[in-house]
Amino acid sequence: MKEYDAIVIGGGPAGSTVGALLAEKGRNVVILEKSKFPRYHVGESLMPFCYFTFDRLGIVEKLNERAYTKKNSVQFVTSDGKMSAPFYFFQHLDHPAATTWQVKRSEFDELMLDNARSKGAEVREETQVVDFIYEEEKVVGVIAEDKRGSRFELRASMTVDASGRDGLFQSKKRWRKRDPKLNKIAIWTLYKGAKRDPGLDEGATTVAYLEDRGWFWNIPMQDDIVSSGIVAERDYLYQDTRDPKAIFEREIENNVWIKDHLSCGEQFGEYWVTGEYSYRSEHCAGDGIVLTGDAFAFLDPVFSSGVFLALKSGEMAADAIDAALEAGDTSASRFNDYGEQLCSAIETMRSLVYAFYDNDFSFGKLIRNHAELRGTLTDCLIGDLVGKDFGPLMAAIGEITELPEPLSHGGPSVRASA
């Protein structure tokens, strides 16, 4: 049986990042992806700090060659159509990263996976992991199934769960813990020919409030397509029907800006629905395995942090795995720093999400009270989250709204005997 240094479950942004970086370090890596790329995926809006992982992966030029819509800012709109001053990234960050992209995820994810393949990672698509192989309590490989239904075993020193919201390992171990207050669902679809703002704002991600209820996203993409979705409490959205089309059309009427921008567009394709929007695994790692991307945690998408956290956690996991392999120690405790840094970044964004959903809070009010913190707030919105002190910002937000207690879970699962 062929032995690998690492088996990566999932070929999305987290898995392809881990696979590419480990292969580049000379590690023998296989990526097992259940789908055949390209395939549809939501999450088109990228944070500026994704750039630095892209740069390390060597794909910035390839991204620039694509006809992706350029994203220069994030803007917030009230239900009656009043718009805040956009957060222009270039006003805060003098770097090429200040211009990011609204991507077509089917193409983007395929580009990422092809990059891992080009760096030497073995990629097996249409291959689904169904279970894990243990020696005592250590993960030493996986049982997988190909598209013909044939099962086989693969073994490795390290396994990486990058299976996305499937969260394969955390589901098997029952490690998933939902956020106690962020229990939202989302309904979204695509429009062709919807209205776009002029100039620098043409590619802006817009967050449009539904007063006391939730919010819309509006993401302008290439080929004159807009991704539009609503996030709110389940009971509110399902108050009179469970038909996603009817719900979506009902809610368009509740935001002046959204109604105006979608009125000239034509909806096409299906309406997608997903729930359980915010969760975190009880542990980020066990002996012989580490969790990354959505397979570890997912946070309400109001600030478009999903792809960034997938990329950053994939990058951090690759470095931690390489160090563990070099040391000949793949125990869970090797990933303590990985868990601490990743959870710290997520907690910063989680506090902003909680504030966003408080009707007494607004970013305008925050900046009026503390103009000196606009730059620090923009750090959060661009993804500059790792290794920074956000204490003053959190204190200022805490003057307006009650911040959540940091979640205590998310570290490695360390056996008592270890």
C-alpha cells in the first residue's frame, strides 16, 4: 500500500491550499475530492487579505488574468436605502491587495485545485472518504470510495479534514457545536442584468439591512451576474411559507436599495437554502489529524470571511503539519498554536457579527464615537486578523452593545495519557 505524508479530504480552497503548500515543501500528498470540478459553490466575495495566501501559492497573476469583477470596498445600506460611506480598502492599505475580486467559485476552486496538482499533489476527484483508520486512537489513514463504488484504504502520517461544511471528522466524533445565538439560515439565487453602482462602487459587496430581521448580500460578478441572498432567523423567513422563491420575492420588498437594484434584472437558476450558519468544532486536531476551513468552523457570512478563513487556516495548517512531520510527532498537541491563532481570528470576526445583529449598533455610531478606530475596524473588514491586538476596538464596540463571551472550545484534543 502506498504511504503518504498527508491525505487531504476535500479539494476546496482550504484543501487545495494545504495540498499545494505541502507538495511544494516536498511532501507526498494526495487530495481526495468527492465532486468533479468545476462545480457550483456559494461564497464569491473575497477579502483583500486573501491576496497574501494567493501570492504564496503563486496564483495572483492567474487571478488577474481572469475577467473577475474588481472589489474595492464594502458598503452598508439601511432598509430605507440610506447608504453608509463605503469602506474603500485602498484608503487603508497601500498595496495591490487593496483591490480584490468577486469570483465565480466553480472556476476559482478549479484554478486552486489545478494549482495544487501542478505543484505535485496527487488529486483524485469523484472520490469520497467514508471513514477513518485508527491505530489505538491515532488516525493513520482513510477508507475511501471511488465513483464506481469500489472501496480502498490509504494511509498517511497526517490526515487533513478540509471537507467543508460536511465536516466529516467532526460529524463522526460529534464535535460540532453550534453558535448559541447565530442560528440563521440563508436563501440565495442569481440575477442577470441587475443594476450596478457606477465607478469604484461597481464591484462593491453591499450588505443591505432588513430592519430588526436580517440582511441581504449583493455581489456583482463577471458576465453581468449578481449573487443575491438573504440571511435571517428561520422562524421569520418561514413565517407563512417554505417556498424559497416566494420568501425571496417577499423580502425584496423590504429593502429599497435591493428592490431598486434587482428590479431591472432577471432571476435565473435555482434558489439555494442552507442553515446552521455558525458553528465551531470542539477540537481543531486529534492525533494524526487536523481540521481546517469550514470543516473546523464556519461563521455567519456577513463580512465575507469564509474563503479567507479557509485559505488562512489551510496555510497555517500546512506549516504546522510540515513542522510536525519534520519533528516526527503528529500528536494533537503539535497543533495547539494553530488552534489558538485560528480561534483568535475567528473570535474577532464573531464579535463584529454579534454587534452587526444588535439593533442598537451601527458602524456609523462606532466611528462617530471613536474616529481613531476606523483603521482598526477596516483591518477586520480586509482580513488582517492574525497576531493583532483588537482590544481597543472590542472595548469601543462594548460601549454600544454586549459582546459575546469567547468560546472556550476549538483547541486540540489531547489525550490524558499524552
